[in-house]
Amino acid sequence: MRPESLADYVGQKHLVGEGSVLRRMMESGQLSSLILWGPPGVGKTTLAHIMAKTMDREFFTLSAVAAGVKEVRDVIDKAKGNSLFKRGAAPVLFIDEIHRFNKAQQDALLGAVETGIIVLVGATTENPSFEVITPLLSRCQVFVLKSLERSDLEELLQRAISSDVLLREKNIEVLETEALLRYSGGDARKLLNVLELVVDSQTGRETIIIDNAGVTESIQENMAVYDKNGEMHYDIISAFIKSVRGSDPNAAIYYLARMIDGGEDPLFIARRLCILAAEDIGLANPNALLLANSCFEIVNRIGMPEGRIPLAEATIYLASSPKSNSAYMAIDTALAEVRKDHSPAVPLHLRNAPTSLMEELGYSDGYKYAHDYPGHFTDLEFLPQELSGRVFYSPAPNRHEDALRAYLEKCWPKYYQKG
């Protein structure tokens, strides 16, 4: 069922639709190194194959789980002898799960990418800013793929039923799709796995019925097969995050154990703890972010199995800590304002005046140095005039932020009301 051309490729219209960036790149024949970042089962590998085939490039593939520096260098040597490369069309080297490559493995790619011996196409489910070394990342464009939408999944479902060599021979009647789509989670691979399970569970029947009850029953009876590609990893990390956010240390430590026992990258877990500390605990307990960052540094330094102990300590501390998402909400609210069509000018009194001309224009005129006033505070307007009075940060009700609110009410009574 893997598509062979863009005409058959489903989803990611923002990247491959008419006039989009990747489509223009393929149509021009000028393919540069890139990284495809997105959740599993959304077409990263397929898109890499289509790009190479459309542009008539030789295609090499490596899995970061199994390949090492030697394998990388072997592919580069093959690429150097490739006849297409000698005519100016460098082969494509596709590396799946490139986030699992260590620094030495990524360093081995640098020279070949920089000199154009290969066109690197990396696929990752992790943020490449954290996982790909800066010199390599700077030589690649990053394209973000999204989870497939309902219409995409329904199209794939109908295509599988009508086109798959085995399924098209069966009489399949689709009555309901809600459970099928829910279990797929925007992942085409999961969708087809679930469809296969449901069809296999009704082998021998004249008509195969696809409905919510049948899908749920098939999943529950075949959970190991359903997760045969290890994609429950995403369900477990989701449960872990939500358990910490929900202040349940017992569930959080259980899901931490599941991840450790399953061989999850400990730094992946530690990064999630840092994000949790900032997003979900925030100013309710500022020490949480310090502890989470220390956990990351310690795990990075000592590795496993000892790293499980600081991971457990940070997990329990964060899960047992009071919660606030006020900082998260504040920055998102401010970003929404910034991304509107207008960009108000910075008030003149807040601008520096390093030249006499700027002084004449009123730069810095009227600025009040806070430390010259009682309590190191002066009532001065800092926002652009058009945004005067806007409140982006609203303290959440907790011990730490109650103190912040009291201070802000004292400083800015017109913006922060008492009580």
C-alpha cells in the first residue's frame, strides 16, 4: 500500500500540495538535505522514497538503530562511485530515526553533506533542535509533518479495501469508523494494522463487518500484535506526562518503570521532565525546573542503570508538586498577540539614545530608572500604546504565585485587582 508518487500520497498538503515547498523542490530537480520531523505513521519514509524516485536519484537507506559509523562511511563510498553523482545528481541517503545517531555518527555525515556527495534525508519523531548536532542541522532544512486528519485516514481506509490484493477479494462492509480512527491516532500504519486485525478476526465469514464494537474487541484480544511496531511507546509517554500533570506519583513512577524496562532513551525521559517542570508546574514551584534540569545533567553524566534513580526522584518530586500553567499560558497569549498583523512601535521612552540625533527625536526621553524610586518601582507604561492595559500573565492560585499576585497588585492595582 506504500504510494509510489505524489499523486497517491495522502496528507501533508502544506508540504506537497500544489505550489508547496517540497513539491517545488522536486519539480525543479534541486533537492537539498532535509529532515522530516513528525509523529509515526504520517508518511516520512514514503515521502523520502517518492522524492528520490521522482528526481531519479539512487536511494540508500540506513536505520539509526542498527547502523554505525562504518555503515555510514560505506554508503558515502558507494555514493562517490555512483554514476548519477558524477553527473551532478547526488544519491539520497535516507536515515530513519536519525535522532538515535550519536555525535560521532552524525559527524561522519558532515563532510559528505557539505560537499554534496549525498543528499541527506533524515526522519525523526523527536525535535531535531535537541537531537541533531548544530553543524549538521544548519546544513538541513527541517520540514514538520502533521498527524493525518480524519479525511486522510478515511481515504486510506477505502483505498486499502479496494486496492490491496487480499482485501479487494473480500466482501467488506464498513458500518462505523469512529473506533478505527480513534485507535489509529492519526497514524496510517496503525490504521492498516487495525484493519488487518479486524479482517483476520472474521476469517471465513461471507461478509466482514467493520464497526466500533468489532474493532474494540479485536484490539483488546490482540494488543501485542496491535503494537507490533513498538508504537505504544507514544501511549506510555503520554500516560507518564498526564500522570505527572495530574499529581499522581504512583502512576507516574509506574509508567517511568515501563519506559525504562522497555529500553527508552533516558535522556528522552529527562527532557520530558524538564518540559513538564516548566509547562505544568511553573511558578507554583520554581525549584521544579532546577531539579528537572539537574536530573537531565546527571543522567547524561552517569548513564544507566544508575540514571533510573535521579529519574525516579525527579518524577516523584514533579508529580507531588503543586501545579500551575500560568507561564505557559502567558507566553502563548503574548505570542498570539505578536503574530497578529500589526507590530506596535516600542515606546520612545524605552528606546536607547546612543546618538545626539536619537536624543533630539525623543529616544529615552521620560524613562524612569526604577532603582531611583521607593521600593525600586515606578509606575511607567512599558507596553506599546495600542496594548496599554493588556494582561498576559495571570497568577494561578498557589502559595508561590499568591505572593507574586500580592506584589503585582501593589505595583499595578489598575491591572491586577485584589482578591
